Amino acid sequence: MNILIYTYGNHQMGMGHVYRMSYLGIYLRSMGHNIRFFMPNWEDGVTKIFQEGWQQILIPVNHFENEIYYKNKLKNFKFDCIIVDALNVSEPIMKIFREKTNLLISFDNIGNGRFFADILINILYKRLPPLSAPKLEINDYSYIIISDEFGKIHQKEKVIPKTIRKILITQGGSDTYGIVPQLIDAIDTINSNIEYFVVIGPGFKHHENLDLSVKKSALKIHIIKNITDPWNLFFNMDLAISAGGMTLLELLCLGVPTITTTQEIKELETIDDLINNNLIINLGYFDKTKKEQITSLIFGLNKDYVKRLMLSTNSKKYIDGKGCKRIADLIEKYYLKVNTQ
């Protein structure tokens, strides 16, 4: 199949869409499909896709969601499948995609444009009313897209130590609101043998604040930038502090006990769902009042082996890392269906 993927990422919007579409693209390519990305020319997202060698059709930033430009840019193309991974794609833009393929799939699209899709996979952000038959809507965490490598390591036993020795700190690939340096400032009062591993991605822009926080801290802190194999590092962590996006789901797949905090309002919906299933400890919306609470949580969890073991066991049951395979199989199944009607 010739497949077009429409997505984007930058410091303000985050990088989760770009990472997961790259993971899905890798899986689809391994099955023999031809993949091309259609993206606004925001540096962070485009650079990530370029570095991985994908074909790209670039949209100048000043033409982002410009209906006439999109239509002209795609006028000579027809695709077997178009995959849209963006939060709120307008009806006119989705209509253009609809006209260019017999199979349109949309991820976490909460706008009215979602009704043009044949398959809607809204797992992180759900909206009513759902798509009605014969269209398909999926809200199941088993379809979460993360790298196939997480699924492989998921099969290993996650050992939970009696006391915490390694803590991961991350706010995804962008940390739009600069929470990571504030977290380092907050935990600086902890006097222990714990090592901290701070992971920042290509959309991170708060380097000066981060450098200052690390410099004045007495803690043992490792800064890891643009990691290419996060599954190995994550699996070796005893505890994580994360936002509520794709990185959180990767951690849960590996059974890493995790504290969540964010300033991204839309992530609170996902966090609430995971709390209800006893998968995480939630600090809530991050502000100054949470700085003392984070140290208390770490102290408490360090003493509560049973709680950490429960979180690890529950999360591994919930997310198995096979979402790419399930979605790829679904695409092939529905492609045959729409082309034999």
C-alpha cells in the first residue's frame, strides 16, 4: 500500500504525535508498505522525521491548515490509506484527505473532522458522540502505539527493589511548560543515595533553567538528551516522574511505578482514566504547591514496596506494547474490505 501520514510536532504542541507515527511507520514499512509523511515545516517535528529517512511532503508554516494549499499540494496524489494523527483537524482538511483515499484513519482527533474517518482510534482523548457503524471507533489501550521494542522488553520480568535507587524524570519530548527544572528544584531536599535520570527530547527549550537547577543541586543527576533507545533506560528505573502523554504509557508498558504531574490540561483526562485502574500515583496539575508533595510521595513510595509492586503489576497487564501490530493488521483488513465492496 501507498500510505500517507499527516502529523506534526514542536515545542508548543509536543512531540508525541511525531514519535508514535514514526513507530507505526517503521512497523508498516517492515510489512512492505510505502510510507510518506505530510507535515507542517516546524523544525522539531520535521527534523525528527528527516533524521529517520522518511519521505516528506512539507507544508510551509504559514500555510498550516490552509485548505486551498493542502488541496493543491495533494492534487496529483492518490493514496491507498491516509493516517491522520493530530488533536483537532478541521472538517475542510479532513474532507480533503477523505477525497484522496478509500481508507482514512484518525488518531486522537477530537474535532468534528473525525466523522470523515473510516476508523477513529481515540484512546488518550475521547469525545461524544462516537462514530457509528459501519465506521469503527476504538478506545482500547491495547491499541496504544509505542515502539515494538517496548513490547519485546515488556515480556521480561520487572524486578521491583525493596528501596528506590534510580528515578527517571521526564515531561515528554518537549516539556512545553518547563516543569523538569522545577521538579529538580523540588526534590533537591531529598538526602539519599538515589540517582536521577533526566530525559529531555528534541522539542525541549528550557536548557538554561535546567543547567541552573542541576548546577545548584546536591543530587546525583544524569541528563540524557534525544535518547534513541529509551526502552533500555526506562526498564532499569525503580520509579518515574512523568507527564500524562506517550512517555507515560511507555513506562507503564515496562512496569515502572510512576508518579504523574502535568500542566497540559488535555492530559488530565488520560491520567484520570489510569488512576481509576490503579496504574499510577497522581500528583495532579503541577504548580508551586506540588513541590513539597513530590518529596513526600517519593519518601512514601520508597518505604512502600507493596504499593510499587502493585503499580508495576497492574500497568503491565494493561499495556502490552503490541499496539503497532494490532493497528497494522487492522489497516490491512479494512483495506481489503473497502476495496472489495
